[in-house]
Amino acid sequence: MARSRYKFKDNQHPYFMTCTILHWLSIFSSPHIANIVIESLRFLQQENVKIYAWVMLENHIHLIAQSENISKDIALFKAFTAKKIIAYLTERNAKRQY
């Protein structure tokens, strides 16, 4: 997922966020990869991140969330999820098709 160019200044309120896949690749259409994202979101909830709503499309995810340090929590979510997805794709020798 691409880096965020947004800064979170107030942790008292929920934020609407969009996380996109680099080059808009449609990898969330894979059920296994979608499950990686869902499991990561569940983990965030266990770590005291309030997730009010989310929707996953084939190449990005929208969510409304809040936490004491949303910037750090979303950065960890994106890094962890990206590593899991890359590991999954590497295991299967996935190649980009144009």
C-alpha cells in the first residue's frame, strides 16, 4: 500500500482514510489476500483502534477509524499487511500481468 501524505492532528475524532495499492493493482480481488486485510483490521480492533466502517474494493480500502495514535496505528497496519501480502505473493511466484 502506498505511503500516506496526510497528517493526523486530532485523535479525539474518527478519520476517513483511503489506503491504495501501488500502481492500483487489483490484488484485493483474491480471496486470500482480502482475508489478510480483514485479519489485520481485526487485529487493529483488538489493539484498541475503533473501526466504525470499512469497505474493500479490488485495489484500495476505505475506512473510518479512531485511536489514541491513529497515525502510528495505520502505519503499522499498512506495513504489516503489505509484508504479509508480499510474502503470500512471493510464495506463489506471482508475476504482474499487464
